[in-house]
Amino acid sequence: MSGTTSVGGTPVSNTLFRTKSVEQSIRDTEEPEHALKKSLSALDLTVFGVGVIIGTGIFVLTGKIAKETAGPAVALAFVVAGLVCALAALCYAEFASTVPVAGSAYTFSYASLGEFPAWIIGWDLILELALGCAVVAVGWSGYMRSLLDTAGMHLPQTLSGTHDGKFGFDLLACVLVLVLTGILVAGMKLSSRVTNVIVAVKVTVVLLVIIVGAFFITGANYDPFVPPSEPAEGGGGITAPLVQLMFGFTPSHFGVMGIFTAAAVVFFAFIGFDIVATAAEETHNPQRDVPRGIIGSLLICTILYVAVSIVVTGMQKYSELSTDAPLADAFKAVGHPFWAGLISFGAAVGLTSVCMILLLGQTRVFFAMSRDGLLPLTFSKVHPTFGTPYRSTVLLGGIVAVVAGFTSIDELAELVNIGTLFAFVVVALGVIVLRKQRPDLPRSFRTPLVPYVPILSVLASLWLMLNLPAETWLRFGVWMVLGVVIYFAYGRSHSRLHARDAHASDAP
């Protein structure tokens, strides 16, 4: 007796892993009511990538990791993390040039691994991008309240979010998300223009910090460049890293291994380059421009991260750096509070673009899943004037605004990280599978050394995932289980592929 059940005469295993051809994915983008407006160039995509990658990481993480984990060698940790991201970026670039359709890793998985894996990765991306946007909005609100306090304007605690156990509504975070939702509904070109201005301000501030800070570098602060190794204090229970619970391995601080431990942390400062792939469908020449946007933005941000980390550890001894605002405080330590204020301004401005682009990515994944029938089709209707998926944008923008306003979700930020790494693993595997299944497909960009580069990307991503707390894995598992329930209750039977298969089986 066969262990495979059937639905309507079709084995369930077949329906779970049915793939949507690349040709069909592209044809779906040409349906008038589901067609997104093409308005982006390679420069727009590169700016999007830089806009979402450069956030609090460059202003906060550089000093924090230098003080606690790697010392001045934090610059090398950024290089290591950049190389791990580059492996994933090469895989994303091939897929985005081969399947220039909204949805990023979700769409790539549908074309290579099948419907159920695609649903899982799409569900994962919705969580990752929604929480990411909410966390960034709350962070932006904190910077803005600080700037308002400096100007003598104070928000009441009830409108400043939940702090120190006191419940409150974060008005600024909520308003930011709602305003950005309106901009995204109004069109991609307007969104890209707003992003261009914000990113120009942000990068200018970063470059000024690098140039001005270079004049205050003291060579003695780099000695030792790689501090002596120290054993790290491992946590216990589900708060401990999964690798520690599984293998008894405890990460170390400083020394050569400290560089790799630091790389697992600073990696998350690079999260966001994959968002570029979600805008492939709205790009004039995606086969050429999307790989340029992905790789270009990652390269620019790696150089800026390394330069900032060299400057901040040269300005102040790594052991004396603050962990809250190390870059700003380093300028205060050398007697230049003006530059410290400019850094805070740059961080507040920069987080605006991060929030908007994360929201953009989420709405495009949701739109692609809706267009495939895995979510209600009504959310894949585009605006007759603006050519944007306005229904899904308004829905998701409203939900994220409420989450950002009512929730203190610092502890959930690591869910963003595990979601991103999971997407990296799926995309890398998808490249190998699609090369074998469809060697005939035109690929304007090809990942080099397949399958070795994708396999390296999988291993590197899995290693970083193992360094996340077991608690994060548990929360991620709960979200995934909920996604599986929704897929079997709604998505599988409403899938457009399911309807096509049913029609084909009924045909004489």
C-alpha cells in the first residue's frame, strides 16, 4: 500500500513540490491588472541597497563589537561578513537576472524548489521584513525623541512607547510607517526620489565622519590590533546559542576566533541587499541592472563599514568605546560635540530610508504570493494611476504601524536575522537545482563556480544561524508552523497552479 495520499487524483507530494515555470512567472507580470510599473535603473537599485544596508549598524555596531568582541580587528570582521554576504549576493544576482519577477527568494524558490518551499520562504520573508521595519521605526523614534529633547521639546511618556516596563504608544514610530506607506502607494519613482535624497544625506554624513575622524586617529590605539583571546561567558538554557547547546562550543572574545565571532554579529549590519531583488519587476532592464544593484550596493557598504571601524578604533582605545553611541561619543571624547550631533542626525535620517525599503520589500513579496493565489487575489490588484500594489501596501503598512506603535520588540529583532539567513540558504540551493533542471534558460548573470559558491553560501549561512539563541529558533519554528497551517487551509487549494493543474486534468 502506498504511503502517499492523493487529492483529486494527484499525489500530495506532487502538489507540494509543483514548480511554476520561469516563463509562466514572466507571463503573469504582463497581465494588466497585476502588472507593476517599470521605472527603476541600476543607480536606483544601488541606492535602494545602500539605503537599507546603512542603518544603525554603521553608527552603533562598529564600536560595540570592537569593545566587546574583536578590538580594532573589527575591520577584519566586516570583511569576513562582507564575503559571506557576497556569496549569497552572487546567487541572488543570477536568480534575479533569470527570473526578473517581484518576490525575491519566494519567486526564485517557486521556480526551482516547488510551491510548498516557496510558501515557507515567502511566509518567512513577511515576518522578517515586517519585524525589521517595525524595529527600525522604533529605533528612528528613539533618535527623533533625543533630537527633540535637545531642542527643548518633550513628548509625554504615554506617547513615547513602552520603556522600563511602563506601557506607552510610540506615536512617532507609528506616524513614520503611515507616511512611508503613503509614499509607497504613490509610486516607485517617488519612493526612489525620496530614497535618493535620504541616502545622499546619510552617505555624506558617513564620509564626513571618516574624513574628519581620520585627523584624530592615534596609532597607539591600534596596539594590539588583534587583542589576546578571552573565553566568552556563555548563557544558559534557551538563551544560549544553538551551537553551544548542540556541540558545547562556546564562542571566544578577541583573538583570531574573536574575529569570526564578531563576523557572526556584524553580518546583520549587511542585511538588506536582498531587498534589491524584490524590485526586479519594476526595473527597466532587470537582467543587467539587478546584479549591478545587488553587488554594487554590497561593495559600497563593505568599504564604508571597514573605513568607519578603522576610524573609530583609531580615535579612541577600543576598551574605552561606549556601546550605545560609540561613534558619536568618540568625537565627544576628542572634544568635538558638533560632529557627534551630526552623527545622530545622520542616523535618524538614515533609518527613514531603511524603514521605507523594508516595507517596500515586504509589500512586493506579499503581492507576488497574492498574484499566485497563495494569498487572496484581491491584494495583487495594482492602482490604476500609480501602478503600485496599493491594497497590500495599505494593509501591511497599517499592521506594521500598529506593531511599531504598541510593541517593544527589541528581543524579536533576531527573528529578522534568522529569517534572512534562511532565505540565503534557500536561494543558494535554488541556484544549484535550477541549473540542473533548466540549463537552457538564458542567464545574463551566472554565479561563478557552481555548485561550490552556492554550497559555501549555505554552509556560511547555517554557521551564522547556529550562533543565534535557541530561543530565536523556537520563535521562528512557531511562526513556520502557523504558516504551514495557513498553506494547507487556504494556499494549496487556491493556488493558481492548482487551478491550472485541475483544468489540465479535466481536459480531454
